[in-house]
Amino acid sequence: MAIAPESQRRRLPGLELLQSAAPASAEPLKTCLGSLQREWRKDDHLAALWQDWPRVAGTQLAPHCRPLALQHGVLTVGASHPQWRQALLYNKPQLISALHQAGHAVRDLRIQQHHPLESAVLESETSIWAQHPSRTDVHGMGTCPDCGRPAPNGEVKLWGRCGFCHRQTLNP
């Protein structure tokens, strides 16, 4: 049976309590982040590539492409537009060389189209509904030219017929 050190014992009359050990002293955040970055470099993590990417890819390519995955020495890079994908393909040997010079063990590049969420304009549900063609309070009511039934003007303007007739043309 192990005996607790004196710092963890608390004696009361007729009773001895054990306290948990004092927590280790906290390290400054800068030290923790520094050790984390060293671990990234040592283990060749994708995070180290993200950190070096602007320097490795250069000022022209870096804003339009990003490292997506690193598996078994193959780096997958996503390009935001087909033209930037083409630029990456043309610069593949130079990019691999720059990665080696930066200390990354990348043996090959896989380049693919990638649409990051930051570039997409995400509309709120309210703004989408405000513009929806089925809203009669916004667009008013009219008559479908195909079936002659009442239909929202937004649908007739968008598809040239009501939503029901439009669905029938999609599924003949």
C-alpha cells in the first residue's frame, strides 16, 4: 500500500484526510504554442503547412488555393477557381521544391477544385424567403398561362407557368 506524501495529508482530531495533489504550475501560452508548433514540424502535420503556405505558395497563388489534406507524403491542394487550379498544375514542380526548402516532406501534389465556405455568400433563411417566387404578398397573384388557375406572379415570371405546371415539365 502506498503512503501519501505529507503535502497531501490533512490531519483532524481522530481523522486523517487525503487531498489531491497540487496542480502543476501553468506554462505561459507563448511557451505552449511554441511547443505545439515544434510538434507540428516534427510530425509533419497539415497545420505546419497552413502556417507556411503564404510563404511557400507565394503572394499570387496563396490567396486562391490552400492545403486540404496530407496523407503519406501526398499533399492535396484545393483551388478556388479552374484558372487557379491550372496555375497550380503548371507550377507543381516549383511548388514541390518550395515545400522541400521549407522543410516539408511532400513527395507529390494532388490538385483539385475547392470552394471554401468563406468565399460563398451565405444568405439567411429570412432573406431567401423574402425573395421566394411563391410569395404572393410580395409578388402578387396572377393566372397560370398553361392551366388557367391562380398562381403567384413570381412563379409565372420565373418559369413562365405556375409551380405545379413547371413540376410536370420537369418529370414528363
